[in-house]
Amino acid sequence: MISFKNLSAGYGPCDVLQNQSAETKSGELIALIGPNGCGKSTLLKTLCGIIVPSSGQVSVGDKSLSEINLKTRAKHIAYLAQSREAMPSMSVEDVVRLGRAPYRGGLGKISTDGESAIASALSRTQSDIFKSRRFDSLSGGEQARVLVARALAVEAPILLADEPIAALDPFYQLSMMQILKAEAASGKTVITALHDLSLAAQFADRIWMMHKGKIIADGTPPGVLTAENLKTVFGIKLPKGGFKSLELAD
């Protein structure tokens, strides 16, 4: 599991996250929701070590993240960034193979188990149909699927995903959420930032709702996605029709 205590972090002199604490459990899918600029990406980057906290601590199991070397950290935490930057001249399969980098031996070889993980990740994201194509020749949605596959290929017990369904059409949005749900069901801890509240309600075991750098609600979807929270954080109201008919709050 991954946890954090009294965590503050940000960019330069400004903390975006403000003294936050939470613990996770294996086998749960946590949806991280909140408006733009509330600190979702900052939290994910801090949990994987890209951003160093200004105060507080991130722990993986009983060890502080700062005490874990980079190679071991890369085996334990798979991070899918929000950016979809193209990788010139690399094939889709080679991009996914990058997920096995922490496991490569001295000669750079990938084990049989590693090759199986790559093939499985390509298949589950339905990226195997264009595995020989150049990554930068794909559409934004196709690139997103490949980058999800790269994260899955790591086979890390912790998966952090920042807007993994952005640019995907509805079919692949649902497919990706089903994949993330299955990863959690297999015993992993999955934390994903989402903007689609209906998908968060449908798939998440737990929701962290963020507002102005703080997790203001932590619990099951029905307990977090209340009329009061939605109005406070998003300025919307939830009518009887549910998330199919969100409206602007008065």
C-alpha cells in the first residue's frame, strides 16, 4: 500500500498540497476528483517521487519513499502522466517495452515473464493491432491506450494514473476503467485522476475529492458525491436523474 502523512508539496515557494494525510489498501481503485488546479496531478507526482514534498512523508509499505532507490521504486510504482508526448521513431511495442526497464539485466535483456507482461498489456488495451506502427503516427486516443499499456507492463503493485481516459472515445473509456478495476481486483492499489464523475461513481471503490489543495471528502462514491460536496467543489447540482443530467448550480 501507499500512504502519506502531513504532506505538503508544490512548485517553487508555493505549496499546492496542504498538510494532507491518507492511507490506501491493496485491492482498491481510488478515483481522485476535483476541478482543474485543485492539486490532483501534484498529489500523484508527489506520491511517485517526481515532486519532493516540502513537508510530510510518503510511505510505501513501512518504508519512506525517500529511502527507496529509484530502480526499486520503479518496480513498485507505475506512473502514467497526463502528457501524451510523442516518441519519435519508436514503435508502439518498443514504447510498451519501456515499462520493463526496471527489470532489465546487465545486457538489457527482457525475461520471458517480461515479454509475457508486454504482450498481455498490449492485448488488454487493444493496442496489439497497431504494435508495429510508430507511436507518433497514432491518434491522441491511440497513444493514450499505448501509454496505459506501458504502465500495465510494469506489473507494479501500485498504479498511479493521471487522466488515463482523456482523449478516448466512450467505448475505450469504459474499457480502460474496466482494466483499472481489474488491476485493483487483482490486489493492486490503483489511484486515478478523473474528470468524469459518472465513471468515478460507477467504478471506484473509494473517492478522494480535492478542493484547493486538500482532500475534503474520502469515502465510497455515494458518501462523497453528495449534493453539498458537488455544489461546493464543482458548482453543480445533482438532480434526480443522477450524473446523466448534471446542471449548473444556481
